[in-house]
Amino acid sequence: MKTVAIIPAGGAGRRLKSHVAKQYLLLDSLPVLVHTLKAFQASELIDEIILALPTEDIIHVRQDLIEKYGLTKVKNIVAGGNERQDSVNNCLLSIKEKCDIVVVHDAVRPLVTAELIRKVIETSIIAGSAVAGVKVKDTIKEIQNENIIWSTLPRENIWLAQTPQAFQFNILKEAYRMAYEEKFYGTDDASLVERMGKEVIMVESSYDNIKITTHDDMLMAGALMKKSNKTLSRTGFGYDSHRLVSDRKLILGGVEIPFDKGLDGHSDADVLLHAICDALLGAAGEGDIGRHFPDTDPEYKDISSLILLDSVKKLIASKGYSIINIDATIVMEAPKVAPHADKMIANIADVLKISKDHVNIKAKTNEGMGFTGKSEGVAVFAVAALSEGK
């Protein structure tokens, strides 16, 4: 079964009164759109993401957001339309291969959870169509001219529709075809399906799944995210060691250091990056470097460990994690690491797409004790902290 997520992000954020479109505003140091995409990237039920953007934003978003944050499930970016419905329709028309379920989600609902995505998809598989929503909490009044109350609606039957909304692909495609044929524009995708006489099931969501429309919404989303992030952090520990031998280059942190010996190994034997990879993989619950890059595989013979680090970074991003910081200690007698530390930090930060301030490297001798103290090899200890994105 193939499930495609459609994320319409063509709005200009007029109600927010900002010169920056609301999907690009920073929320907990990341653009709102990135938070939303990471939620669908991390869902095991989503096979592919199609994103609709203003034409002038496509190149920028692909280079500066999609590639930077390892959002590999974004397979297609299409031009958005004048209205949200037009943007979703453009995404639907771009689906040429077999598709079973389509999930549509607002780009500016960054607090959507994996559990909610799962519930609407599973419901749509059985019932055909499903919509996330919440029960109203306040009394609902219907008014007429001059704000005179006309009636009070029975709130026990009133729900506020949200996204994600999930549909069997053929149902949604037919609903859109009929809507355009009859020149009908709805406020959400479910309304188009309802017009066909099809049942749509409401799936209970959370009041935290807010849509960012106003400045107050941004403040609320920031507060909710900070509260959530307090309990969504993970830590990993990494260790690696390699023997010093003749006729090998000494490479640490992607920097070639002049020395009469180098580190022995299947790859470039960059013991610093290997320990950092292990720490990151450990924090993400993904085993160790040997599982992902075995020394029996000729593909990794003499490979730069910066490439391995980039692969680990993409794996972490695909699981919805962001890197908070890296701390590593190199244990070796000679040569001195300090003159090269800044370049090592710069290399690591560049690959991981984090600030250099979030990478720390220290070097210690072992006072002549053990294999490191006798200059037989180099050992590195590393710690990595991750935050679990939405």
C-alpha cells in the first residue's frame, strides 16, 4: 500500500501581518514548514511527500530546507495555485504512479503527531475518508445582521475540523474532479467528498494541533513546543579506537594532520568521526557504525568518514530527530590536535548542518599509560544529544 502526503504551502500569511510567509517563520529555531515536513518524514506510514509552493519559492525551499534537513520523502514540489484547493489539486494531478491513500495536511500545523497521522490513515483505509477534529468547548451562537443572535447551536454535535485529512486516492480524485466541473470551492478537502454523498469519519485530535494564522498562534505554538521538548531529548555515547601504523594518512575530523603515522582501518579510519557517528546512532536507537557501514563491504573501502557522517545525519533526520550538540574527547600522545580543532569543528558542523557552537572537541594525553600513552593508537569518546522533532 502506498500513502502520499500532500502539504499545500502556498499562502502569503496575510492575517499574520508579517513580511515573511507564515510557513517560513522560525518556531523553536526551525521554519514552521520544516517542523510539519519532519512529522511526515518520520511517519513510517508515509511513503512520499508532495509539496505545493509559490513558484518563486521552489528553488530556495528545495536547497535551503529540503536538502539541508534531510527531508528525503519530499519527492516532488509543484507550483501552488491561487487558492488552497488549487494547490492540492495540482499535487493530485502530479501523482502518476499507483497510490492508495492520500493525506492532506496544512503546512502551518507544525504540532501534528505521528499518532494522529496513523489514526486518520488507518480510518481512511477502512471507511474511505477521515478527518482530524476536536469537539467545540464553547457555546456556539448563530448571528444575523448587526450581530444579533439568531440561534444557539447544540454544541454536542459540533466539531472543529483540522488536518490531517486522509482519503482513498480514487475518492479524493473524483471529489476534486466534480468540484471543478461544478465550479465549487470548499474550505477543506472533506467538504468536497461530502458533496458526493460519501461518508467522512471524524477522528478525535488534540487542541494542541493548532493552525498558525495569527501572531497569537505563533506564541501558543512556541510555548507548546518548548513544553514538549523538555521531555523529548535523547543522549548517545560513542567510542572508537584505531591503531597507528606507517604508510597511512592521519585524518581526524576530516582534517589531514601531518605525522609520520596514520590510523589503520577499512575506511579513512577517522576515529573522531566514527565515535561521533556511534554517539548519534546510539541516541537515535540505531545501533552502531558497524551495522550501517560494515568493514566487509568494499563500498566503504578508503571512504571519507565525512560521507559516513552525512549518511548518519540523514538517517537521524528521517526519524524526526534534530542534533542539539556534540562533545568529543580525543586521547593521543602526539601530534597536537589543538592547531587543527577549529577546522575539525567546522567540518563536523557543516556536514551536520548545525552551529559550530554546538560542536566541542577536546584532546588529552594518557600520561604514557596504555596503548594511547605508548602511541600505539588513538581513542575517542563522544557524546551526542538529540531532540525529537514533531
